[in-house]
Amino acid sequence: MAVLGFWWLAAQHYGPAILPDPLVVGGDLIMLFTTPDLLWHIGASTLRVLLSVAIAIILGGGLAILARAVPVLEEVILGRVLVFLNSFPSVGWAILAVIWFQVSNFSVIFVQVVILIPFCLINIAEGLAQLDREIVEMAQSFTRNPARVFFKITLPLMMPFLVAALRVSYGIAWKVALVSELFGADSGLGYLMIQAETVANAPRVFSTSFAVVLLFTLGDKLAIEPLARRFAANRGSLS
């Protein structure tokens, strides 16, 4: 309440063009989630984020497994590909995506995926490095079916690291979503933000930003945290 009070006082001093009243921003935030046309933009951003996170985990996990399974590729993947993807600027990817793929859903998802892959790759590679080899070898002594060992032993042991990759990627994806949609989308919260900027609609800029915070918090509390608790318990039972 103290923060809101300070915000309200500052808004009276600076004016709505610079710092809008928190009540106005709150009303616009409610409008985002209750007006069908605006809610559609929230749905578009949410779908892109979920798809991007899923694709990034699959690709990052695949690269981590490849580096682990083929030692000669470890330096290439972890020492070259990872460094390149981790250091390439986000804005650069956003601009290139528009040049390569024009304004489209694919360009937005492409930007998000290439930015998220390093975070997934790092977490999953760390999980593979910390696997309890004795448990895996014991499982292999009971069955020669590698798929059975993977799904019954390796994957459960890896789940805390996969959930960590999911949590980090989900948070970063929402930040990246606005940047990628600013450049290469005709829908989504980033699109609403660039529209607001062109007409100096400060309340809409604030409300779209708070919508991202709200969406991230809901996803983290309702989905990711329960997964983290569940698989942390499963890992303890396997240890």
C-alpha cells in the first residue's frame, strides 16, 4: 500500500503523460483481461511463450544429450554453440527474424527459442553431469532395454534440472516475448505496447507490463512450483 501511495503522489506531480495514476493503470489492466479483443492478444502471447519454452527444452535437451553421448562433440556444443547463442544480442535476433521471416508468428517463436536454448542447454547438461552413475548402472544390470532405463531411472533423476530449465525459460520467455513482438508481430502484448507507444498511451504500457508479471506469477505458482515439489520428492526416493 505504501508503494501505491507513493506512486499516486508522484503521478499527481508528474502528470499522466509521464506517470499515470495507479487507479487508471489498474482499470486498464482489468480491461486487458475482460475485453475479448484485448484478451485475444494475451492469449496469442501466452501460446507463443508456451510453444517456445517447449521447443527450447526439446532442442536444448537434445544438444545436451548429444554432447554427453558423443564426447568429440562436447567442446563444439558447450564451447562453441553455447557461447555463440548465449552472447548473441536479443535485439539482433529480433531484427534478423523480421528480415528472414517477415512479420509472423514463426519469427516471434524463432527469436524466443534461440534465446532460450542456452538456458535449457546449461541446466540439462548440468543434470546429466550430476547423474548418479551407480543407479543407472544398477538399472542396466536388470534390463538391456535402454528406453526402459531412460524413462524409469534417468528421466526421473533429471526432472529437477528439467524443471529448473522450465522455470528459468518461462520467466525469460515473457521478457523476450515483448521484444520479439515489438519487431515482428501483429498481435500479442508486445504489439499492444508498441501501439501504446505511438499514441503516448502510458497507462497501456504500464498495464501490459503488469499483465506479463501477472501471467508469469500465475504460471509459476500454479504449474511450475507444484512440478518442482513433486519431482524433488521423487528424486529423494530414488537416491
